[in-house]
Amino acid sequence: MSTQIGDDLPGALRTRNDLAKAKAHAGDFRGAIAEFRTLVKDLTAEVGADHPQTLDVRANLVGVLGTAAQFAKAVAVGEPLLRDQVRVLGPEHDDVLETRQLLANLRYRTGDTEGAAEELEQLLAVLSRVLMPTHDRITKLKSEIEFLKRST
């Protein structure tokens, strides 16, 4: 049986995701952003908005927008992503924790130190349930929150 082009659509979509990442790594942020946006639409149509692959590509889009210094756009794309990740994956999933950290950094870059502190406080609350109080990540988060609160 021969394989027709399009028979492995999920694989093709993963390949497009990898190519968009390569564009971003090469500094072609505009091309990467355009490809990630198109890929989100295509994945949503093929596997659904809540599919982990779709969520992953949306996270990649947020990351490349941030890398391209489009911080406000990254926050605007990241907020609904975080809501969807929490709903689909649960608040303690690694992807959710990464998105919270990223959103805190992006909010800080837009000048929203209060929003960044709030995001880190939510991250701290989740991590405090799964890590020891003396864990390095807990200690670092507390320090970052204190810094942000002094900055507001």
C-alpha cells in the first residue's frame, strides 16, 4: 500500500511546528509567527482546540512573540492559552507552570509589575503544594515576588 501525501497529517503538522521553531531559532521571527498562527488554525481544525499538540503550538507562538519583543501581543495570546491549559491539563501540569512563568516575565516586560507579581504568586501557590518549602524554586519565586512588589 502506498502512502499518499496527507495520509500522515498529524506528522506533517508536527513537521511544520518543527520548521516554525527552526525559523525562530534562525531569527526569522516574522516567518515563525506567521507559521505558528497558521498552524494553530490548521491544528484546531484537524485535532481540536484542546488537543495537546494545539496547546503546544500556541505556547510556541507565545514564546516566539516574546522573543520578538512583541510583549503585549504575547500576553494577549498567552492569557487564553493559560486558561485553556489549566482547564485541559490541570493547574499542576508542567506546561501550565511554564506558561505562568512566561506570562509573568512578559507582563514584567510590558511594565505590568503588579500583574507579574500576581502571576508569580499563583505559580508559587501551585508549587507550594508539590514542592518542599525550602526548594530552590520556591525560594527564588518568593524573592522575585518581593522584588516586584518593591518595584510597584
